[in-house]
Amino acid sequence: MLTWTVGSVRVTRIEEQLGIGGMSADRFLVGFDRAVFDRHVPWLAPNHYSPEHDRLVSSMHSWLLKTGEYTILVDGCCGNHKERPWMPRFHQLNTRFLENLRAAGTEPEAVDFVLCTHLHADHVGWNTRLENGRWVPTFPNARYLFSDREDARWNPARNADLEPIRRIVYNDSVLPVVAAGLAQIVDGAHAIDDMIRLEPAPGHTPGHIVVKLESRDRRALFCGDVLHNVVQVYEPDWNSAFCEDPQEARRTRRRVLGHCADSDALLFPTHFGAPFVAAIKRTAEGFSHAFVAAPGG
Ligand SMILES: [Zn+2]
């Protein structure tokens, strides 16, 4: 179990899966330039890119924050038993995510907040679990927070044009939480307390948020899918194939990297390979990173 300390807050990585993606690097990254990418390959391989497969390596994990007062989960991976035939890596999984959570000393009932950076299938899966054929909230005592703009995009009752596969995701992973009265839909920036706040970070999706943590003059930023792979620190104009608004995604990526560099905020992404967390610096060309491994990890 990998745990970082940010001020008085302990941050633990709860793994669901770690492996190669389903698309070649040039298809996954929009704006991809093979010659530029090849310059990064010596340090990207093997933890962030598999040259053998020409696939990016990506993790699916949640971040578990223990503040002393609250237990908070940032993002909920893909979940078990979800019907996702269009995406083999998300489809009918049976992972040890909940066992990993318990190994970190947390029962699902102890989670106070679930913060959804956005409502894509690989971030809301563990919002719910299958019980006697019904989807029920995995964290029955939590408040689940996500943004109103995000709900407007993915809620079939608010978006008549929503693609059928998106309806499946909302209906099995978001709607049961809303129906149970556990959803708290926030508008714009929102503070959990004086340490943790949500801020809009649109682009990948319209209502994407990031989570900022500040404790005892130490800072962290949980960026969701503002970045997918560490190569984007060096090539911030490269989007993922799943970024909905390309221009806004690039602007937000640069703003988030700038914030991390200027305020010494550690970057905690959802999909980076090991060692998963990075410090960001400004350079003459843009940005650079240094991985920050968990102590003992
Ligand atoms: Zn994602």
C-alpha cells in the first residue's frame, strides 16, 4: 500500500488495475508526433509506455485521503460487474478494489465523501456495487460530490442527445447514488473544509473538477483526467482522444501544471504509472516533472 503525507493528511493509492491501454499511443494522444514522442521513450518505458505493444501504460486507482476528521475518496475507477462491452478494460471486472481499500484500514461505511472529478465510466464505477441484482451505493454513509455542469452532460434526464452507452454508465453508477439521496451536486468551486476544495477544470469533460488540498503549508492537486500520461507534462497540447473540448482541455492542463509548479503542489493523477505522483517545475520550454515515490514504496 503506497501512502504519501501532505501536511497532516495521509493520501493512499487504492489500486484497481495497472496495465497497457487498448489504443496505440498515436491514437490515444491527439496531436501526437512520433519523432517528439520517441525522444521521451527512454524514460517513459517501461512504467509509462510499452514499446513492445506501442501502448501507454495506465493505472486505474482511487486516492484515499484521511484528514483526521474526514475519510475522502477521490474518483471511483471502473467498478466490478459493470456491463461495458465497448471497452474491454472496463467490462465485467472482478478486481480486489474493496479488499485493497480495507487493507488500507478503511471500510466502505467509513468513507465520508466521494469526490468525482468527472462522470466517465472509469471514475464512477465504485460509486455503486451489485447487491442481489441491484446497484446500491458502495459507500452508504458518504456524500458523493460532482458538478452540476457534469450532471447536465451525462444525466439522460437532462441531455436528450446522450449516447446510449453513456446512459448505461449514468444509470448504474450515478443514478442509484442520486436516488439514495447521497448526491451533492455542486456549482463551481466548493470547499469541503479549510483544507480541501473543488475547482472547475473543464475541457476533458464540461464539468470536470480538480481537488486541491492544503495542509500545514503543504499542497497537493488531484487532477483526474486533466492529464492521462506523464508525457503530457512535456507536451501539454497533446489531448487524450476522450477530451471533449480540445482547446479548453489544453488551457486547463497548462493552468493546472502552472499551479502545481508555482505553489509546490504535488500532482496526484488518476492514470499515471508508477510511482504515480509527481512534482512539477517550470522550464524555459514549459514544464518538467520529478516523480515523488511514496516513502518505502
Ligand atoms: Zn479516466
